[in-house]
Amino acid sequence: MVGALLAKEQRTLELGETMAMALAAATRYEEAVRVQRDLLKGVEHAGLHQVVPRLAANLALYERGQPCRTPWPAGEIP
């Protein structure tokens, strides 16, 4: 419940990626895929094309039933 409230109040790319990672780590891959797809739509709409490859790679992991352990490449940590 707290996570849902936080998500509604502070929708950020970092929060979304963290939520998708946590869902995948808990083997809730279908939910992780939905969150990650929403993130991709958002960044594409916002013109943040530089993060699309990373988000797409993580989405592919979740679609294969695998978690992501490194959401941001070295030097790109928010």
C-alpha cells in the first residue's frame, strides 16, 4: 500500500525502474513487464531517447523471466 501511494505521488524514471526491478526480483515478471513498458512509453513521449536502449534491455530480461541486477551502467547512476 505504501509503495502504491509513493508511486502515485512521485512518478520518476528512477522510481519506476526500481519498482520494475523489485517486482522482477520477487518473480512478479508480468507486473515488472507492465511497469517497464509504461516507462518506455513515457521516455519515448518525453523525447528521452538516450535511455530507451537500457529500458528495452531490462524489459527483454523481464519478458524472459529474468531479473535485472544492474539498472544503470557505471557512470550513469542518478
